[in-house]
Amino acid sequence: MSKRVAILGCGLGIGGVIRSLKEAGHKVIGLDSDPLAPGLYQCDIARPVPPTYSNAFLNQLIDVCIKERVDVLFPVTDDSVLFLSKNADILNKNSIGHLLPSDKVVELVINKFKFYSTLESANVPVAKFKIPESKDDVVKFIESVGLPVCFKKEVGSRGQGFVKVSILKNALKEYEHDPRRIICEFLPGSEYEVEAVYDKAGRLVTMTPRKKLEYKLELGLTLKSVTIHSEELCRLVEEAIKTIGGWAGPCSVELKESFDGEPKIIEMNPRFVTPTYLLTSAGVNIPDISTKLALNQTINDIKTQNSAKKGIYLTRMLKDVTLTETRF
């Protein structure tokens, strides 16, 4: 049955989520503070909302959702997922459907140091990591893992602040530039991502891995990818989700292989990801499934692991859109 689904955050790469919802028969309302947000021009309706850090954000968001008769609201950026998870009771009071994890778990997964530490304590394989407190710490870490290494922001998404360095003096310069970043071992092997959806009770509904074939760090986008089946990757992701305390809603976990071919977890995204339409094409429409779960509908006839058809490829092209006026 067709629903009115609002997407909060219509930036680059969200088109696959919008396309998946529209192909399932839903009407999509795009919400953003930027009138030139590219996803707005794929939505049926576009409405302005303030940035999440604005004091006016929540009241105006609720007003827009009520006015547009929104059945389900999906935040698609890390900060908006965290904000709405903290204010889920207000969505409930206004009869706005949602599928959100607890704010405590969201805070954990978007902080890479806390996320890695939690997994490491349970022996879930993660890249070796440290927040160095001095140049000596950087040197000792590199002596233990070897070069190259990479630096990452403690809190950040889509590759923000990521730098790979292969020379010790450059590593020390990176530390001086931003001492609060995490230093990690560099994993040179194949990279994977596992998309999953959990229901409101924390039960796994669907999970499918894919192999990344090309990723553009500057855009924060996977450009080429292929669906695969892997019991090992699904097992690792389920173990990670259990370790952090469970989940509700869509998410994805990224893994990369070490020199010896061992997959290690490098990140978790608490939301839909940009290659979502690949899984839709492979038979698993995660945005539609999430919409039904948000409205407490039952999902039938789907495997919980390796749900999508394997061997379906994604290659992404960027399309220019010219306008005579903006949506708002």
C-alpha cells in the first residue's frame, strides 16, 4: 500500500533510496535546508527545513510532516539519525512513523574510537587502532603495525578526515595537524559492505553483503559494487550488532581484508547508504521494507542472510541537472 515517506537530507547519493521508494509505489517528500540539494529534484514534493543544529529545527520538521501527512520519516545523515533517536517520543506523539535505534547505540557507532573499542573487547575483528597522545605514540604504533597507516576522524562519515600515509615523517605531520584523530593499521585487501535491516524489537529481517569495486573518497560514494553471498561476513556483522547492544532500522557495516585475507570491521553507518538501489535491483528493497517495519507491518518470504540475488553490479554515473528555479 502506498505511503507518504519523508526523507530528511537529500544530498548527493540519496537518489537510490528515493528511486527504491517510488518504485514500491510510495510518494516521497524531500526535506532539506539546501534548495539545491540534488535529491530534492527526484522527490514528488520538496519542502525546506532548518539544519539539525538550528533551535527551530524540530518544531518546523514536525509542522512540515503534519502538513504533508507524512506516514514515515527517515533521517539519512548520521547527525539527523542521532537527533531523531533522541526525540523519538515527539515523533510518536505526532503519529509520525519511524524506525530508529536507541540514541545511546547511535552515539556509540558514530564514534569510531568507542565503536572499535567495544568490538575489540568482545574479540570482534577490527583494524588495529589508537588515539596517540604524543609523537612517540605514533612512532610506536607504526613500529607495531608497519606502514602505511591511516588517520581518521573520531566522529565523521563518508571518509571525512581520512588520510593514508606511507612515510613516517608524514605520519608525524598528520598527528601535529590534528592530534585527536585515530591512527589505524592500513588494510590492503578487498573491501565489503553488509546492508541490514532490524525491526523495532531488534530482530534481523534482512542482510546482504556486497563487494566494493571502486570508491571515490572525495565524493563519499561507492561508484562500482557487486552483490555477493558470504556467511562469514554476515556472521561477523551479526556478532558486531549483538556486541553493541542490538539495533533497529537500516544500517550497514563496512569491512576490509588484512594482508592475510582476514575481514576486519572498519565502520558502521546508522542509516541507508548510497548504493541502496543495487540491492533493490537484486530483489531486496530496503527502503520499502523499512517503511513497512516502521508501520508495524509483517515482512514475509525473505531470507535473513544473503537475501539479495548475487552477481548484480552497480556502476554509478553523475548526472548534471540545470534549473531555472529551485524547489523552494
